[in-house]
Amino acid sequence: MARYRNRSVFAQSSGGGAGARLAQGLVVIVLLALAGGVIFLGFWDIQPPSRTVEKVIPNDRFLP
């Protein structure tokens, strides 16, 4: 009589293999890159332009 082996349903359908591990690795790398980019942009101190702009407006534009 054969012995009953306790097998999980999830263990049989996991698929394993090098392709699945590669895909998981790529997903992790992309998520880390996105998180790093968000953190970088959050802490980057962008300086506003400091150039002075002067424009001459003719007085005719202000008369009714």
C-alpha cells in the first residue's frame, strides 16, 4: 500500500524555474529603481532661476 504524501496545492502550481526567478528579479530591480527615483526627486533641492527680468510696458496700454 502506498503512503500518502502531504503535498500542497501551491507547491505544485508555483512553476519555479529560471524564467520565473529572472522575472521576479527584474520586477524587484524595477521597483527599487522607481523607489530610488521618487526619493531622489523628493530630496533634490532645485534652485529657481535667479535672473532679473525687466520689460518696458508703454503707457498707452494703461489709458482707457
